Amino acid sequence: MIKRRKRGYRSRRKAVFLLLLVIIFLFTAGPFVWHMEKIRQAKSIYDIPKVQEELLWVETNAGLLNKLGFVKDTKLWLELNVGGQDLESKLVSYQDEKHRFWLYLLYLQEGKLTDARNVLDSMSESSLKGLGEGLMLISKGDAGQARQLLAETGFKWKELSVEEQILGHLSLAQAALILGDPQGAQTELQAAQELNPHNPAYLSMAFNMAIEQEQWTKAVELSQRIDTQTWRQGNGLYETKKAILAIRQDNSQALSESLSSLQELPQGEACINYVNGIQALGQGKLEEGKKLLTEALAKGLEGELNSDAQKALNQVIDREKAEQKLRAVVAETS
């Protein structure tokens, strides 16, 4: 009986001791766990200022946590989104597939296709490498092959992270647009939205598609959401399309703001000429519009805007030719 009482007493002491340890652990580690969770939540909705705020708290109050892989990755993720010094050298120091892919994305964003190709070749065969191949094909304009690669049944989407899956769906949407399949593009865009509607790449593509399909109300809504992401770096394509949207909405203040933003960006003058040219055409000033679009192209307008400007210019030229033929026919019959 006495022995049983002693064992019971010891068990209670152990239980109390363990409970005390748990309380001490929660008291000391609780704030750190809480801040790690806040970082995770902020990242999931791309609340960049909040991520920066939480990282500053870690730096100030819990320096040892800087050694955690999660914190290191968050800092790299932040620099990938907002830019940072020596990001390339930081990523080069990693040899795992995830960080190699981040380095690949950095090179792709900077237009360093040879470096990007070298990184991709160094990666092992996987769905992540397959995604990289698809992105490379899109960047080179080979939409058909990219679509075939990413849409094939053997491509294992579940092996990818959510953000990587979004990249895949956006790549397929881009390929579908190039191939003249707006319905296919919309399907892929919807898939990306369901994964994370806050993803900045998704918002940008959704905005571009709304402009392309002349869904002006939707474009305004998406533009407002994009503008809340104040951490975004200046983007000439976005500001140019915002200016076109302002023209369609007859919003002179928004147009003035976009043109002012373009003045501060690379190729801004060419973009401004493009916007003014489109506006002139809409007002029936064909010669002025033609002149401005020609100047925009001569100043090195690139990518999608170059294609759009050339298309608009060709339409003006075709219209002028048609009017000349009509005048000739009228002259002959009069």
C-alpha cells in the first residue's frame, strides 16, 4: 500500500514537472512561434510590408531565428519579389533544386537566357525542371511546344508547390493566348486564381486579359487590387495598359497619372507615344496617330506593346489604302 502511494506521488510529481516545463516553453517560445505564423500568413497573401515588419522583429528580438531555413527563405522570397542587392550570389550558394529554380527565375526575369539555360540543365529531371522548360519555351515564343509539355498527362502537378503550380497555369494561359485560344487561357487563369487570388503574377495576367477582351469594369477592379500592392516595382507595360484603360473610361486624371509614371520608367517616352497614338486614333486623327505610333516603334518599343503598335499601325495603313481605292472608284464613276 505504502509503495503504491509512493509511486502515485512520484507520478504526480512528474506530471506537475512536465506541465511546468510545457508552460515555461509556451511562455518563452510562444511569441516566436506566433511571429513565424504571422510571417507565413503574410506571405500567403503577399502582404509584403507585414513580412518586412515581422522580419524586422525577428532581427531585433530573436537574432538566432535568422539561422532558421524558413527565415532565410523568406528573406530570399522577399528579394525575388521586390528586388535586392547581391541576390544572384546568395542564390548561387545553394545547390538544392528549389533554390536553383529561384536562381533560374531570377535569370529569366533579367533576360539572361544563357545563364537560365545553364541552371536548368544542372537540375535533375523532375516536374520542377519541366516547369522551367515550359517557361523557357514561352520566353522564346514557342507557345505550342510549351503547351504540349505542360499539359501532357505525365506532368506531375502535385509535386510542385502552390506558387509553382500557379506559374505553370499562368504559362499555359499565356501559351493559349498566343495560340488564339482565349477560352483555354481563361480556364488556366481560373485555376491559378483558385490556388491564390493574391499572387501578383496572376493579378497582372488577369488585368492584361481583361484589357485584351475589353472588359473595362473588370480591368478597373483588377487595377485597383494591383495598386494596393504598393511594393511592386515600376512596370512600363502595366502603366501603359492602365493609360489605355483610362482612355477607354474617359478618365483624364487616371490617364495623366499613368503618363506621369511612365516618364520615370525605362522606355517611358516610347510608351507615352504609343498611348498618345492610340488616343489619337480613337479620336479619328489618323495621321497624328500614325505618326505617334511610328515614333514609338522607332524609339524601341518592345514585346507585347511593339506587337500592338505594329498591329494598330497596319490597320491605319490598310484603312488609308481602302479609302484611296474608294476615292478612285468614286472619281471614275463621277
